[in-house]
Amino acid sequence: MNTPKRTRRNHLLLCCAVSAVALPQLARAQESGASQAQAASSANEIIVMATRTEQTLQDTPMAVDVVTAEAITKLNVFDAKEIQNLSPGLQLTNNDGRSNVATLRGVTFDPDSGSSPAVEIFLNEVPTDAQTVFTAIYDIGQIEVLRGPQGLFRGRTSPAGSILLGSQKANVDQFTGYAQGTATNRHALNFQGAANLPLIPGVLGMRAALLYDQNRVGNVTNVDGRRSHSDTMSGRVSFALETGPFTANLMYQHLNADTTPFTAVVGNGNQPSLALGDPTPTGPAISLKDRKSVIEGAFRFQNRTDFVTLNGAYDLGGPRLVYNGGYQDSYLRQARDQDVANAVPNYPRPQQLDVGYKTWNNELRLESAAGSRFTWALSGNYRDQKNSVPFNQNNDQFFGLMGVGPIPPSVTYVPILVNGDISIRTKEYGVAGTLGYEVVDGLKFTAGLRHTWTDVDRVQATTVTLPTLGVTLPTSVDDSSLNKKAFTGGANLSWQVTPDMTAYANYGHSFRPGVFAVGVTTPLDPSLLLTKDETSDGGEIGVKFSLFDRKVSLNIAAFYQKFNNYISYFPAFYTSAAGNGVVDSVISPLPFTGDAVSQGFEVQLSARPTDNIDFSINASYADAHYDNAEILCNTFDGNGNPVVPIGQQISTCQSDNRLAQIPKFNLTANGELRMPVGSVTPFLRGLVTYRPGFTSQRDNYTYRDYVKADLFLGLRDEDGRWEVNVFAKNLLNQTRALSVGDSVFSQPTSEIDFTFTPTGAAGIPFSSGYRTATISPPREFGITSIFRW
């Protein structure tokens, strides 16, 4: 059988990529210019803080993925979503240019849900949000991805895991720094640099870092010629103080990001009002490879954030007193056309949200000295967050002529303006204690208990105006509060069987309080606007090996977690506030709950067979699904139009479907081949990620398998002072849908008869003929140069 030429070419490129896999996270970053052989030390020497104490990765009794500063530099990680390429089972998505959604072990957290995070994110040991942290990745010291419930060692009880990011700390001894620039053929530019200055050698140091990044976001072009783009500027200054028993690290970061992320669509388009003499189409036929948008109005997100963290420790001559605290002041502005697929041609429907929040986080911990047989820790944490969300949007009511079709707004419609403000005040208190005892050498048991109090006060004031009638309806005010308390915690048993083998077993119990719906402008029953509390119990067993004189490491873990009332979120539910089957003119973003299970395994294999070859292969299988749960859902008729059963405000479904619309299996491989020649070292790096195809019942779509291969070819000096590399990302240029809207995007109508009298039924909707989609990035070529001192 003859293999098509293009297929043979793709197979050849894939083979080249796999042949170049290497392990970029085998050493901590060394700005001092240590030799590459020294910098590429074995995985056993990576130090992590997953258990709040410094341990080597191989001795840490939990599943942890580490992305070092060296790996970030080597693989040109400028977008936080690329972290998932080094941590299988982690998925970071951003489908609208604003909302960063994290999924770990098949469990998803969308920050728009308003719930406590299922995947908690820390910057310098201080909880923060993905919207801010993932917008700017630069001058990072290390990233740790902790899998499974985190209630035992950390101040927040995230059930799926945590992501720890640490900025590079100031050095009190050395004058060091770097300057780096990258440019690509996809109109992307990234310039960043940092300088470290010892102000008082050995006592006080300062580090300053800067970033400028511009790119084309998802490389989507609107049919009117507008292009998606993003501009980010950020600056950071850090101070380190070391005075005998007292150490402190202070960081301040400012971020300003401006993004226009057009939403891609796929489909043949439509002429929704043709029957009434309006032949205006929604747009042309569009495929995935076209990467096109048809939106008519504005689409812009802005983020201005100031963030301060303080980490301090005082050695009391045995025990240590530790403080981790931070303050975040963020302002996010969202201006967009709600008709993202142009279902109603020549009629943008604007929406603007101004989200402001100020957050204080404080943790104080007293802990025993490291290295003793008996360990303990007592801690207290306090969080205070104020959110303010003023909003305004058009909820215009459109009509469909009975048996004919939708009527264009140029003929008739009812303008409806909705504006209001949502204020939320959240206070969270917690106290915790852990005890650990090394029963015999190498066998240690640790257990902990945490009690948390959460108080939430929420006020939403909404005003509806009918401009054509000159009528403003009385402002409706929804004032509600939650007061929750819960015990969480866990236990850990670790056994260092030999110096090269560690086995462990973990148990964790998590809790997330029920959450209010935010941004719903449709009058729905209060029971739909507040979820139940979520609890979960999870266990993990694992074993970590160091083999062949520590040139090879192999880590294996298996896990199972049961959720009661797992809190999920979907941004686009069709509703019928009247309960009469007439679908409302606007969609509603709602959280909801359902029992669920997450189970699977993870494998990490890393090797360094010679001084000049490193490679790593990591795989994850996570089967996370609802467990015979009755959940909110969208339902459609045979023509794909949304329907809501009479007597209900929203449809419900019995479900055993997956929690996240991602494949259960993921695999990554990466590595480097070095070829020293005198005082310089040519190198070849590769990174390959694979996700198999699968069928999503919720999205009603079959996703194709996806292989993403990145290659880097470069040259550096023997001391690592400078480096130049050229690279190709997505070398195979595969175009795949990573997420797809669950139906053809449409605008509901209310039915009227030929006398223009409402019939009380749902009318034929405006159908765009498109589904929204998030598409894999196109092939990208670029060059990076870096200089260190």
C-alpha cells in the first residue's frame, strides 16, 4: 500500500521530534553560568516544597510534577497553557481570552463559577487566581504541580490539586541577571530580563524583572479583517533579607494586559431571516483551518493587577515561626458582543463587566525543627476578599413569525437594557494542626486536621429599562449570605524502603462551600442560584524508584476520589424563566452540582544515560465522571434548537458523562541531545505531547487525536552565558478543535402570529449556522537569544 506523501512527511517529522526528547527539568536553574553537565543533574536532586518542607522530588510522598526555571527557558514557555505540555493530566484552557480554566485528574475549576478552587494556585506560597498568574510567565524560579487533595499540608483544601509558582528570589550575594528576546513568524514578540543586585552583601539583595509580550492569541482573524491580539507589560521587584535567624522575601508585581481574542467558529453559516425578505447571511462557510470569527461588535478584555507577597521565617532555636501573606488588587474589564456567532446579522448585542476585587491572605505557622523524628505544626490562616462587579448589557427580546421564521430587528424587536452591580464579601478563617512520627528509620506517619469557617455576603441589584416605552422597572435587590464551617484534613504514610525507593499512601478529605450564581440577569428560582456544599474523599498510593546509580527515575501513582455534590459550572445555559417552554432571550452562566468519581494512574520516567542525553516520558490516565447524577444541561430539538420542558426553568439530565471535555489519557515526552565542540555546545531539543481522540456527549462532538511536536536547534557556550536557538512549535501543523460549543449558536425568539400578537410559545430562533470552537495553535517558527551574567 502506498502511503500518501503528506502522511509520510508527518510521520517523518514526528519521528524526528520523538528522537529529540529530553528531560529539561533535571536541575534547578543556575544563573551563575555553571556548566551544562552540572546544571543537568538528576531528578533526585530537585528540591520541592510540596509538603511545606524542603525535600527531594524522589523523597516527596505524593505525585508531583516539576517545571524548573531551566525548563521554562529551554522550551520557550511564554504562555502558561504550555505548562500542561510538561505535566500530563493537567489541562489549562482559555476559550475566551479571559477565563483561565484549570483541569487536573479530570476535575475542572472555572474561576467564573465563583466557587472555591478545585485546583488552587499559589504565587510565592500565597493563594491567587489564574486570571492574574497565567497572564504573565517570566523570571520564574520553579513550578510545582501537586496532584490530589491538598488539605493536609496547605491552607486551602483544593480537592483536585495545587499549582505552586515561585518567582525568582533576590540573591544577597551575587550580581546576576539575564536578557532574553524572542520573535516568531506569527507576529509574536517576547522581551524579558532581570537583574540582581546585593545592596548589603550577605544581608540584603534586590532583584528587578521586566516583561513585554505581544502575540495573536489564538491566531483568529475576523471576517471584517480585524485580528486577535494581546499586549502584556509587567514589572516585578523583589527584596531578600538574611540576618541570622530571620529571613524574609518581599515581592511587588504590576501587570497590565490588553487582549482582543476573537472567538473562532466553524460551520456553513445561515440566512436566518430569508423568508421575510432579509437575505443577510450570518457569514461564509468556515472550517477549522480558516481560523475565522464573524463577530460584529467589540471583544476586548483588560487586566490591571498589583500584587504583593511577603514570606518570612524566624528560627527560634529549634522550632520556626513562618509567615506567608499577600495583597492583590485587580481590575478586569470585559467588553464584548454577546452574539459571538452573529446569529442576528447587523445587530451587535453589547455587554460590559467591570470586575474589581481586593484580597488579603495571611498565614502564620509554628513548626518543629526539620530532621527530627517527631514533627508538628500549628497554623492559622485568614482571607478577606471584596468583589465589586458593575455590569450592563442588552437583553433585547426578538420575535419569530409563527410557522415562518425569525423577524429581523429592523422590522420589530423590544429593546431591553439591564444594568446593575454585584458585591461579594468573603471572609475565611482556618486553624490547623499536623503531627508526624518516624516509627522506625524510613517509615513515617503524618496526620492533620483543619477547621475552616467561611462567611459570604452577596448583594445583587438589577435594574431593567425598556427604552422605547420610557419605562424603568423597580430595581430588584437580592441580598443573601452564607455561613459555612467544616473539618478537613488527611493522613500520609511514607516508607523509604531503600535509599533508592520510596513508597507512600495518602488520604485526603476536602470541602468546598456552596456557591452563588454571579451575573445571571434572568429571574430564576433561588434554588437554581445557589448550589449545595461539596465534599470529597480521596486516596493515592505510589512508589518512586531511582535506578542505575540514579541515572533513571521511575514514579508510579494510582488514585481514587469520590465527590458528593461536585461543584461544576457552564457559562451558557438556555432557560425559560416563565416555565412555559419559551426560551429566554439571554443565556445564563450557572454553577450546579452532581455526585462524581475520579480515578486513574500516573507514570513518570526520566533518564540520563550519558552526560549529553536526557529524556523524560510522562503519562496520565484520569477517568473523572458523574456518578448517576441529575445535573443541569441544555437540550435541543431535532433541528438543533434549544428547548426547555414546560414546567421547568432549565433542563436536567441523568448523567454518567465525563466532568471535563478532555481525553482520559495524556502523554508527554521531552529531552535534549548535546554535542559539545570545543567551547560551544550545539544542541537539539524536542517536546512531544499526545492526546487521543474521544467523543464528548455534552459537546455532541468527536474530537480527533492530536500530536503536538516542538523542536529546538541551537548553540550555547560551555558556561551557559549565552544561547541562541531557532524553533518550530506544532511542527506537524495539525489543526484540531480543542473545544467546541455544544450546539449551533442561536438566538431564541418569542413566537407571534400574523397579527403580531404573542402566542406564548417559543419561536423559530435565529440560527447562526456556526458552532464556536477553540483551535490548536498553528505551526510557528521563531528565534530566541538569551544572555546571562
